[in-house]
Amino acid sequence: VDDIVIMREVMGIAQHHDAVSGTEQQHVADDYAERLSIGNCASLETINTVVGTLLTANGNSKSAAATPTISFCPLLNQSICPATDPLSSGTSVPVLIYNSLSWTRNEPVRIPIPIANVTVTSSSNGSITSQVNQINGTFILEFLATIPPLGYSTYIITSTASDFVEPNSIPAIIIQDEIIVSGGGKINEKVSY
Amino acid sequence: NDPIILENDYINVQFSSQDGSILSITNKTSGVTSSITQEYIWYNPSVGNDDSAQCSGAYIFRPVEDFAYPYNNATPSVSIIRGEISSSIRRFWSNEMVQTFRLYSNADHLEVEEIIGPIDISDGIGKEIVSRYTTTLVTDQTWYSDSQGMEMQKRITNYRPSWNLTVVQPTSGNYVPVNAIAYIQDPNQSLQFTIVTDRSRGCASLRDGQLDMMMHRRTLKDDGRGVGQPMNESTQIVTTSKLIFHDISSYAQSHYRPAALSLSHPLLPMFTTTQQSSNDWN
């Protein structure tokens, strides 16, 4: 509750007419943005805790090691998502998708991933159709999610690739702090970026 | 020379093969097609003139001229992605100007993602950028935008319902707020073109069949209404909108509110890791 109060107070401050209409000075706008960010992070931590607790209650609660640590990624609109980086080392990444509306939603989900070859498994329907788009050296995973009202669904992203890239189809891949430059049908060189 | 087509079970959208611009939308359920064009334009914000020292700024939208300039005359590079989940057309002018039309396999609307900014002011001129959609709908100078995502307000060009309006600003005087939904209707053909937006902005319909959506503003003078600073927005905006072309019906009216709420309440993904197989983890 204390974490949620942070966001509630920030939203109270942001009801000022300057915040609503954008007629504040820049340093005030920056202050609003910082407060909202702090409140947002606190609320997301609360959701992480709640969902993690629910998973433990519904799943294997016999050992502490089975309790998953849930995290929100605030960088999903960026080219690289730290939360999906473990895919590049072969670790599966379960994704829990929360629906804050009061009706069932069948909507696409877009998540940046570090590799091109993955499968998506639904907790109820097994392997489902997914699509990976490459845009400016970034891979964006798309799949259709079905989420109950005010609830969540679980999907697991699993790497299906061995530890090589196909240079003909992937001209340039940014991997962490290196760029692999390819051409002529084979990987030419690895340079720092 | 054939147009690029994005299509699913609900709609068919045609794009120019020359520059990737949108040409038409067909609602496959009703079988009706409307020509449509989209352009980015910018108004020159006033810094005061002989008539008035009033500048365009945070409170005041006051363009110098009644007309707008094309925001980008260059032909963009166009890339197309086709897949089972979505198909998309990406129009790339520069890192400051990218437009992506995306059609999901299960959607009855076309999604458009726009990246705009920072706005170039190296010429010493501020710019107020608008996305303008022009359709063939006959709209009788009328359009609609929402109040707080709930009640739709009827808007009529150069008209106010509660007083006799003297038009002094034919462009900005017709800009009104939109929080989630704006649309135009052709009652004779029973057709409607709806734009669902993910943020509050200004909108207008200055000509029949047109719908203008304010995208980004960067003005270089304070408008003298209390802020004490010019609205020199130096940021980049990434915005997502939904374009829906449908008939005028009660079903359609009840349909775009979930679309608006879907944009304002996006799905929230949370992550963890596991070495277990998907079956074991489930």
C-alpha cells in the first residue's frame, strides 16, 4: 500500500492545471516527469511482488528456488530490452502479460529480443504463432496474446537458434556492445561499437 | 506501378509503391472503399505582427498564415514486412521523421506509429506540425472529438453553438481538443472515418473530408500568458494511432471505445527467467 500511495500523491500533484495542459515552465515539467517516474516504478514493483506471490501460490511453492522473480522492463520501446537478453545465452524468458481492463483482450504483443530464432509457448495452448521482424538491426517479436479481464496470461519465449547467425539473412546485428558486420555470405569481422 | 496492399479479413489498405503513402481503405465487411491521403504539414507560429503582438505559444495557437507548408518534401525510403501476425510499411525520411503503417492479422483497424522530432529550428523558425488526412467523405463542415474519452462533441467549422462567432483565426479558431477519439461522418453514404489517438492533442476539420491532428509544436517566443518561457519542445515524440473506416452504426459507435481504452491502457508485460522447459514451468 505504501508503494501505491507514492503514485497516488504524484497523480494528485499532476492534477494542477499547468500539468494537465502543459503550460508550466520547463523545470516544472521536468519535476512532474521525475515524480511520475518514481511513482510509476513504485507501482510496477508492487505489481511484480503481487504477481510473483500469485505464481508461487498457484505453482510449485515447495522450494524457494521455484519462486520466480518478476521484473518489469521500462525499455520495451527501445531497441534492446535487458529483460530478454538471457535468450541469447539459451535461457528461456517467461512473459506475464497483465490486462488492466475489465474484458478479455486478444491483442498483439511486441517485445524487443536479442536473437532472431525463438518460439513462443502459451501456458494453455502450447506453441503459438509468432513473428520476428528485423528493423534497423533490432529484432522485434510479435505474437497474439489472449488475456482475461483484470488478469494475466503467461507466455514463454524460448531460443531455438544454435550459437550462430545466418549472415545472408541478417546483415548487421547489434549484440550488447559489439556489432557483427557481415557480407558476402559469411561473417567478416567483429568490431567494437 | 501496382499499389502495395496490406490486407486481412477485415480491411484492405492500398499504398503508393512510389513513396509508401496511403491511397485507400476498403472495409471488407461492408465492401465500401474510400480514397484517403495523408500528409505532414507545418504552420509557422506567429511571433507577433502589426495586428497584434500575440505570439504562438503554450496557451495560444496563432499561425502566421492560414495555409500550412509541407513538413517534408523528400521521398522516404520504404520498407515492407509481411508476416503471419502483422504486415507493415515503414516510411523513413530521417531519424527525426519515421512513419509506420501496421496491420495486424486480427485487427479491423490500421495502426500508424509516428516518430517526429526533435523539430529542426536551425532556420530560426518554430514549427507546429500537423498530420492531415483527406478523404472523399462529404462531411458538411462537421466533425466530432471526445471529451475525456467519453462524450463525443459535435464540432462545426467556424461555428459555436452558444454564441455568434466572429471568425478572426480561420485555422486555429477551429482547433479543438481531442483526448482519445476524433471522427468525420458522411451521413448520405453512412460512412465514418475514425482516428483513435494515444494522447491528448488538438484536432480540426478545415475542409470537407479532412481531419487534422496536431503532432508536435516548437515555438520560439513566449505567448505572454504567464508561462514566461517559449514552448521550445526539443523532444522526440513517438505516438501510436488507430485508423478505422466503417459504416455509421450503433455497433461501430460502441466498437471504438474499447479501441481507445486499449491504447490508453496497454498490456503490461513482466519478465522472469527459467531453465525449465515450458511444460515444467507452466
